[in-house]
Amino acid sequence: MPLEKRPGKKVMESPRKGAKKRATASRRKNALTKSPPTRSRMRLREEVQAALSWLEKKSTKRDRENLARFGITASQAFGVSMANIQALAKRLGRNHELAAALWDTGWYEARLLASFVDEPERVTPAQMDRWCRDFDNWGVCDTLCFCLFDRTPHAWAKIEQWSDARGEFVRRAAFALLASLAGHDKTEGDERFLSSLRLIERAAVDERNFVKKGVSWALRRVGRRSAALNAAAVTLARRLSASPQAAARWVGSGALKELTSPAVVRRLAAKRRR
């Protein structure tokens, strides 16, 4: 029954209605006591616009043609060399908020720039997932994995998670990230990399061009880390080379050729002697 007002008695509120009123009052109080960060937002917009203007000025016909030549199909691209992007990143320095704002512009070069500007320790798993879903070409995918994601504490978890993804560039990101860790992480032991070979074998049958190239890259980089990993990777490469699946045979034969080459054998032997 509805509550009625009685003389001399206070009307009781429902808990839900009372909570709603308190939340509204709290928001109003915060709005009065906290000044909106308009200045910082305006400065951020100015920095982003300045970066885009700088990139546009560095655009060249040759660099635009290189995008098509290398199979980079970005919807918005100026055509700027990586050397110039890295030079701008050095000038800007590390800035997590600026990196996010650059990413949100959608420009190919701005997203590459974000990989050099962002602060790895502030990158969250949710951000990695969000940006990974935006990947629409191998250039952005590989640069983000090679220059930013592999420096975060979430890298191994994302390799496992993305390795079964449906999206072509999300799945490629798993193996681009694994390849990046295999090349950059000098402190990790063999155990995690040995375990990653099962992910490589499972994805090696994927016929999609950018996935199988990422899988091949990961297998070859893992197999170059140590003698033990080389032996395990060569065993897997031989097994894939004999697969009835064309993609797996392609991955296996290419990796086998590299991992048993005299150059790799000599390098691993030199590592053992150190």
C-alpha cells in the first residue's frame, strides 16, 4: 500500500528512492567542488592537432605508395616514414593520455605514434583488447605488439587469449606479440616459450595470410632463443611440414629452413659457450 502522510510523523522513503536521491546529491556536490578539466582537455586537443599537422607536412608520395606496396590498407593515412614518426615520438615523450587521444583519431600514423608515446606500465588489459579490436592492417598490429604491448605485464595473458580469436588481426596480434617477446625479453626462461608451441601448432592451420605469417614469425623467433627451444621448434616445424594442411606445411617448411640454417646453428653454439 502507498505510504500516507500522518500528522506529526515523517514519511518513510523506499531504500531505492533514497539511494537515488543521495547519488544525485553527491553528483551535484562534486560538480560544485570540482572544476572541469577544460584547460587540460584543450591542451590535449591542441597537442593532437599539432601532431596531426606535423605528420601531414611530412607526408610524401613515396611513403603513400609504400603503404600499398607493403599491403597496408589503412582507411586514413598520410604516408609518413617510420623514421619521421619515431622522431616526433622522441620530441613528444611518454604521455598515456596523449597516446589515447592519438589512437582515437583513427589516423594510421597517429596510431603508430601512440605505440611510442604511451606508457607501458599504465596500459591496461582492457585498453589492449580495445585497441586490438581496432587493428585493420599488419603495420599497426605489429608495431603496437613490438613497441608497446610486449613491454606490459599483461603480454603473456593476451597471447593466450588472442590466439583463439576469430578476427584475423586479433589472432595475428597473439603471435606478433609472442615473436616480440621472444626477441626482446632477455630474462624469461624457456618454460613459457616451450608452452607457447602448442598455440603455434594449433593456429598453424589457419589459412588467412596475416595469421599464418604471424605464426611463422613466432615459431622462428622462439626457435632462435636457445638450443633447447631450437630443438623443440625444429621438431614442431618437421611435424608441420608433413601436415595435410597447406598453411601448416608452409609455416613448418619455412621455419625448418631457417632454424636449421648454418647461421642459426652457429649463433646458438656461440650462446652456449658464453
